[in-house]
Amino acid sequence: MIKDIEQNGGAHRAAATNEDDFKKIVDLLADHSTAENELAALEAAANQDFMLTVDALKSKYARLQRRMIEAETALELLARKHPEWFADKKTIKTPYGSVQLKQNPPKIVAENPELSIVLIEAEGTRNPEFDVKKYVREEKTLNLEGLAALTDGELKKFRMHRDQSDTFTVKSAKLDMGKAVKEAVDGSPKSKA
């Protein structure tokens, strides 16, 4: 009898615990759903405010964007007009930002790589001193690094040419917060040596 009471009491406690836990699940789901709905309403309001702000600022944004593009174009024209400014240093730095004009290394362009390979191999057959392996890799692709050593006339013979390009970059001056915080923690700015 005592065992039955203990077992039934344990079952009653387990049932009560299950009911309490289930009530907690219901309460937590209610809280979660309420928070999710409030968050969705907050996001909707923020998006509405954002759209109103964008509408108010879009003409100013477009004007500023146009000014930046025009300034970048004018900067590039001036940089290309005066390549000598970039002979020693590839970047001109000012308190307002920097301008960079650098020549990229020329790249070998083969309009028809298969034809160029056949022509290079034919040259190797005619001229034993011409090292085909220097210019053609085993998988039958052009060795652009090796071909770079050839003259333009030699490249033309293999129906190739050099394609020269360059890169122009404009960077606005920006405060490096990570560096500023580090200097503030360290106590003094480090000089550039």
C-alpha cells in the first residue's frame, strides 16, 4: 500500500511537472510570437521611415554621386595628361585622399591559342635552337611568361600581340578608427618611418 501511494504520488508529481513545463512552453511561445510580431512592426516602421528618408534625399544623393563621378573622371584625365607625376611614385597623396596611376604588366594575347601552338611547334621543327618547351606547356597551353621574352615581331609571327592596360584608382581620405583607438590606448601616435 505504501508503495502504491509513493508511486501514485510520484505519478502525481510527474503529471504536475509535465503540466508546469507544458504551461512554460505555451507562455514562452506566446512571448516569442508577441516579440516576433512587435519586431516585424518595428521593422515595417523603420522601412517606412527609411523610404521617406530616401525620397527626401534621392535628388541630393544623385547630385553627389554625379559630382563624384565627374571628379573621378577629371582626376583620371589629369593623371593621364601627366604620367610623369607617377614615374617615381605610383600614388599622389593629399590631405583629401590619393590618386594612383600604375601600368599593369603587359599580357600576352593569343587570339587563337591552338594556332599559335601549331606555329610555335612548326618553328621548333624548322629551328632546332628554338626551344618549344619554353613557350608551350605539356598540356598544350601557351606559356605566357616565356612568350613575354619574345619581341613584338616574334609574337606577330605566331599571331599574338601584347595588350597593354593600366589601372586608375581614387581613394577618399578616411579615419582609420582601429588605428586611432590603438593610438589612444597606447598613448601616442606611432610615426611612420
